[in-house]
Amino acid sequence: MHLPPHGANPLVGLAFGPYVDRFVRDHSGVADYVEVPFEQLDHSPETFARLRDIPLILHCSSLSVAGTIDPTPATMAAIQHWAEETNTPWVGEHLAFILGESAGCASYNVGYTVSPQMSVAVVDLVVERLNRFSGLFRAPLILENSPVYFSMPGSTMSQIEFIGEICHQTDVSLLLDLTHFYITACNLGFDARKALDRYPLDRVVEIHLSGVSLQSDVYWDNHAALAPEEVFELLAWVLDRTRPRAVTLEYNWLPNIPAERLITQIARVHEAFADSGRTA
Amino acid sequence: MNHAAAHSFVARCLVEAGFLSGVHRSPGIEQEDASDISFDIEGIRRFAGFLVKVRHNPLRASFPCTFSALARAGIEIEVFARYFDRFAALRATGPLSDGKRTKAFVHFLLDTLPEVNSSYAYLVRDVVLHEAQLWQLREIIQAASHAGESVCNADLLRSATDRTSLQHVPRIRGVILTARFSCDPRVLVMQLSRSIGVAAFDVERHLMTLGYWLVRGSDKLQYIELDVGAELLLSIVNGRRNVADIGRTCRTQGIPLADGAVFEALNDLVDRRILIWSAP
């Protein structure tokens, strides 16, 4: 996949969903790429054939990067396989855990990413794992910030301090999920824009946007809704300060979205680039 | 608290519904020694609900407005959190077919919604019931075998005084499912379908019974509003009971209709082409 040069306007893509391959086929050239989950390809390899005609970015939720249990060699090999097949520029993975230790032989497999304890010990764990995984895949690993929905005992850092320390100790690049960041700010009660001032924005190569839902007094990620105005405002703010290589719209929980809506959303992201103060 | 223990506890809550229920019922039991460290059990419980919701994303294709309605009523996470126990037990029985997953979910919603604290719960129930009827019809069509039917000369059946007419058997032309609603679900669904994300409820209370009628040999669904009498008769008509049988069943159910009146009511439905007469 050919990325724009540093400082140029980012590519705009869609997270894979039930309607995406049809949209890409019927509206060629509107989306620059599709971000496809490794788990989708691993479970249903025929998906790859449906996406042959568009560049792909590989996204992952299987490495449990901030957990205490390593992914299996089979999982690592499968990720490497799909990193090769998709020719992805990077492998996006969540700064989260999926597996928890159990008293027996098997682990507790949540099957979904969970925001970890944010502490020195977990920073060390993530750094060690990044160093160990470096070079194992044909493309670099980048880390995505998780939404925080509940407090984790033992946390001694804010999420920004946590991510900042990992960046300080490694050269890892970041996937800034602006919706996750906004959700975390709402749930923990801090100002998202002020906090982003302390975020290592120079490491951000990709941005995610998705919808938000307020239910039971908590803000939740919602890939069945469009990104709210607040998230687009954060996007504009970030683009004034840095130039990611790619921006992905994660609207992939719905069986279908009208094509006109998607085209409008993609155009809106392009307009945000055009309006931003940062020059190429 | 060390991160391995914290992650392990959270992962176990998110994997073992029974463990989470136990901890939720007995707060403080998870506290380590006499320390102040405690988990946000309610937050974890809600997150478990979020995960169950995400696992039901494939049902959005058949129940798009149900998801939208749950979100609009502000009860989405709470409902799925309550479903965690039952869903975990269902998964423990083995691989779930789409049909099994759907039926279990619909039954759960119809059982649970009356107990949920929301002034919109009754509207959500109507949406669920409406989409369930449509889903069920699609399932019936896919599984249907078309039995032959003999249609008798309608001239023979003009008079209720003709004793032989009481031996004739009414049959439904195709398939009808009936359900009772507190408002017109077609209006609700139209409103919910127009938005991506959370749509507004704007519908008047209007108790009604709706028949979802698929004529044999046609793929066109027709909606028919039914009164209580027609609903009762259609629930008794089974292609084997004759007029006299149907009259007896009505009287057994506390509806004191003479056979002549039953015949006239059935003839109305024949005139509406919902039923046909077949020879005894």
C-alpha cells in the first residue's frame, strides 16, 4: 500500500463491515483503503478475495499486548501471514488485554479488548513485549488507545501518562482513536482537548473515528452511529497539530449504511484536512 | 494490586457470568485482605453487557430497529447486562445456530422489557414483536412445503342454516402471524429506520392487533388489522377443524358464539380472501 508522504493529506478509509466490499466496488476511488480485522481474515479467509481491489490495513485484537499471557505461536504466525498477504503498512493493535490468568491451565479469554491497569509494571510489560515483537511482523506494530469504561485497581497513571511513558521507552507509533479518547474523557471527567495537548501526537500515524452512545450514565463506543460533532472537532484540533497518514471511519456494526452518507462522511474528513492550519 | 491479579479478576467476571453475578450480589467479597482496593463491579457488569451487545451485532440485519429502539429508550446496556447470565448458559450448551440465538434473544427481551425501568419499554417491546413476526415469517417461508388444497364451490356455503356447511374446513391462504401492540409498530419502525444512531420516538398509543399475512405463492407481505374476534378465529383455524369444531373451541374459551355466528365470521374472512373453504 502506498502511503502519502509525511505531511501530506492523509488517506481516508473504512473499517471492514457487511456492506463495505459492495460500497468499494460500486464507488471505486471514494475510500482509499479498507481496514480489515486480522480475526475476520483468520476466521473467514474468503474475505480477502472480496477485498482484492483496494489497499488494506490490517487491524488486530489478539496480541493482548498489555496482558500477562503471550499470544500463542499459531496466532503470531497467522498475524504474520496476513500482514504479508495484505501488504499492510502497519499492524494496528489495541493497548489492552484480552486474556487473564486463571488458576487452571486455561486462561480467561474475554474475546474483546479491555483497557488495562495503567501502572509502571504494565508499562514495563508492554515495552518488553514491543521489543520482543519488533521485527516479527513484516510491518511495524502500532498501538491504539482503549476506551476506559471502569476503573482498574492498581492504576497509578493517567492514560496519557501511560501512553507517554511507553512512547518514551520505545519508538512505537500510535493509532489515536479519537472516539475512544473522547469517551475516556467523558467517563473520567477531564477536558479532552486540554488532555490531547499532552498526547504524543508526533507518534500518531492513524486516527479512528466512530460513534458514541450514552447509556446507563456511561459513554460507550458505538460503530453503529456516525461520529458526533465533538469528535470531529477533536479531529480538526489534532490535524492543526499533526498529520497522520490515515484516518479510518469505523461504522462497521450496521448491516448497511446508505452510500450517500458514507460519501458525505469521507468528504467531511477530507474537508477537515483542507481546513486545518498545518501545511504539507 | 498487582496487574496480573487485577486483569485476572476482571477477565473472569467477563467470561463467567455466574462469578460476576455472585460478586455483584455480594459487594466487597472481592476485596483483597483488608485493603481499600475494590473493583467497580457495576462498571464491569455494564461492560459485560456491552460485550454481549457486540456479540449480537449479526442480529442487526434482522432486528435493526430493535437495536435502535433499545438505544433510544436508554436501556440498551442494562438489557444486555441482564442477558449475560442467560446468554452464557445458552453458549455453554454448544454452538448456537442463528435461529437459536435469535429466538433466545427475542424471548428474553419480551420477558424482560416489562420489568425494565423506562417509560419507553412498551414501545421497544412493540418493535421487538414486530421484527420478530417478520423474522418468523421469513423462517417459515424458507422451511415451507406447499401442501395441496381443495377449494369447494363457494355457492354451497352461502347459508349458515345449511348443516353441511358446518362440516367445511376453513384454511388460511398462506401464513398469518398475529400479535397485539400498544401502538402501530409500522409507524415506529419507519421512524427508527430513518436515522443512523438514536432516533426519536414519536408515536401515539393505539392498541391494535396486527396480522402479518403472506399469501401462498406470493412473496408480498400484507398487514391486516384484526379485531379480537378475527384474531381468535385465526388462532383456532388450523386447516383441520371444521366450523362446528371451531364453534366448540370458541365456547370452551369462554366466547359464547353459536355455530351460525362462527360461520358468518369465518365467511367474512373468506370474503377478505384471508381464508378459503375446503370440503370436509
